[in-house]
Amino acid sequence: MFLIDTQNKKAVSLEKKSFSELKLSERYDLQEWIADNPLILGENLLIIQKEFDGFPDTNERLDLLALDESGKLVIIENKLDDSGKDVVWQALKYVSYCATLTKSEICEVYQKYLGTSAVAQDKISEFYDGQDYESIRLNPVEGDQRIILVAANFRKEVTSTVLWLRNYHGVDITCIKVTPYKDDEKLYLDPEQIIPMQDIGDYQIRLTAKKQEETISSKEEATRYKTRYRFWETALPVLRSKTGIYNNVSPGKDNWLTGASGHSGVVFNPVIRMDGARAELYIDTGDDIRNMSIYDALKSQESEIAAAFPGELIWQDLPGKRACRICAQYHDYGLNHEEHWSEIIDWLADNLAALIKIFKPLLDGIMKG
């Protein structure tokens, strides 16, 4: 690796080091770097546990457990200067242990990792681009688990076994070679995917994503779609009566409906979830600067709005996303409590009516400004 001195037109060679020379450890250094920034491994991963030992009848523990963007579990095994000869066997054992983890068990594992700092379901939804947690598939039956092996050097018996498992048995194993370099007091890490070759790996990832998209309509999801449709079919007459909008809205399979505010990109949405509901003013004009301008203009009147609204309002500028949201949350019952649907529907209608009454005049003024 070279450090380029553009001013003097020189390429300065950086000093290649071993982890042992630098007195770095697998658990307290390399593992922590990956947990902090999984992009070291060349893709977007959600780390859900470190030193995972939730296996019955064994004291073994895997280094890092993660989810990828297709919902698959990823077992990450870290070795330092030498991969060792048994790393593949070790990782395969962990895969077999994790293969039976259910969605709820995965969420519990992640919640233990997060502690009280965040809610696992919310973080999972955020990782999957804001999808409703209930619609996200984790560790799907038809999708095998993945393995990522990380080391500075891989023994030939390891790479030979990995290639055989990949090419003849379809086991998804990736080998990442990591090399530390030192420049005075600065330390650099150079990760290189050696198996599969990067361009082939990208192609396989796209095929996996395509397969995931094609198989998303499972029996479980089809049932949920039908239940949502029935819920909205029941809810719409009440929503129309109490709010005066939704007259041109039909029941659908999504967990939300869109109610027009009279202004493009600003809508009043009822949202139903398996464990609750939400009445929201959702702002997405397609322009993040415009969204924040509308949101900030409303936020400047927060105290007056809070005094007028009958419940608690949650203001969400949704960092990292283009849209903004102002909402009221309902936690008593959800879509899976059909005996309480009338109560949920009344709550949604009443709170949406209150949102419309308060925010519609404010939006009319802001949009004219």
C-alpha cells in the first residue's frame, strides 16, 4: 500500500505489519472494528450480537452474528495473522446451530446486544429501509445462512475447502483478507475479498436479492395482506365519517392508507401494525430540503400545537431519511387483535381528525408563504 504525496509527486510505501507485531487481539481489536463498521467486510450488515453463545449443550461461541440486506443470518469468524486449519469446520458448526433461529429469537438476541439503548424491532425496521417489522423476513427457510471468514492469511487447506463448498455444494462463504499497515502513529487496515472474486461476488449478491424478491409472497405474507385488506375495509367508513377525507381511497394490502391534505407530498396516514397503530402527518415532497422547511415551520409552533392536540405528539425528522413525520402512537392492540379492531379504528379516526383540524390550516399558511 502506498501513501501518495500529490504535492511532491511521490508514492511513499507504507509499512506492512502483522497483528501480532502490533500487539492487536482478535476479540478486542479486529472484532470491535468490524462491529463498529461492518463495511470493512464490503457490504451493509446489521451486527446483532458479539461472542454469541446461545447454543444448547455446548460452550462454543461465534465471534459476530449479523443480518444481511436479504434477511439472511451471517456468521462472522475472525482470525488474526493465520486462519488456522479448522476455521471452516468451526464456522459450519455455528451455521448449523443458527439455522433454526426464528425471527422472534433473532430479535431477542439483538435486543440483548442493544440493551436499553434502543428497541430491536425499530432498529431492524430502520435497517430494512423503514419496512414494517412484521413484513420483514429473517432467516427464511428457503435461504441458507452465510459465512464470512476474516484473517490476514488463509491456509491453502482453508481456501481449497471454501472453494469446494461454494462451487459444488452452494455454501455461501466469503473470505476477507485484512492487512494492517503503519505510518508513524497512524494505523491503516486494508480489507480485500479474495473468495469469491469481487465481481463474481457482486453478481451472486444480485442473484440472491432477486431470489428474495421473487419469493417474498409467502403464505404467511399472503395471509397478512388479506387481514390488512379486511381491516381497512372495516375502517374506511369510520375514517371517512370522522375525518371527511379518504372518500376516494380503497382498501389495500399495505399497513397504511394515504389521506390527501390538499398539498402534494404532505399526507395524513392511518398506520396499522401487528402490535399497535399510528396516526401521522407524513411529509415527503420528494425534496429533503423542502421537507425540512415544512417540518421546521410546523415545529416552530410546537407548544401551541401540543396544547391543541388531545394526546401526545411525537416529532420525527427521521435522520438519514428524506421524509419527516409527526404522529401519535397507539400501543394497546394491533392487527392481530381482531376483537379490538373497532377500538383501534375509533382511535385512528379520532386522532387523524384532530391532526387534520390542527395541521390543515397551518399547512395552508405555510404553502402560501
